[in-house]
Amino acid sequence: MLTLLTRAYCHLCDEMRDALASIARAHGVAVAEIDVDAHPELEDRFGDLVPVLLLGAPADGVELCHYRLDAAAVEAALARRGRIG
């Protein structure tokens, strides 16, 4: 699972969401989207970095990128995940 941390009215969030869609589809992976402004602990931790893409859940996920999609990092993480699980 990928987790995309976003906030309303964030053009970078919209761009990352759009760019991520085809990669997620190609790997058959779900993308959970969470508004950091609705979760004070996430806003405190990631607020200045939004959008943030995590491999896994916010509690224990690995940050893959923030601000802009790093397609190579995402592809590599998903490929590793496929070999492991």
C-alpha cells in the first residue's frame, strides 16, 4: 500500500496524485489518501513537506518522496516489495 499525504487546495498534491495513478495501477497497488490537516499528529510531522508519499501506513511507512513524485524511487520500492512479498 502507498499512502499519499495531502491537503486541500494543494496544486502539488494534485500533481503528485495524477502522476502516481499510472504507477499504482501498473503495480496493482492501492493508494490511500490522507488529509494531514485532519490529523494533527501528521500535520506536525509532515506539514511542511506535503505532499508526501509513503510506502506503507503513516505510523510505520517509509517516505519515498515529497513535493514532487520521484517515479524512479517509487518504481524501485514497489519492485523490491514485489520480490519480498
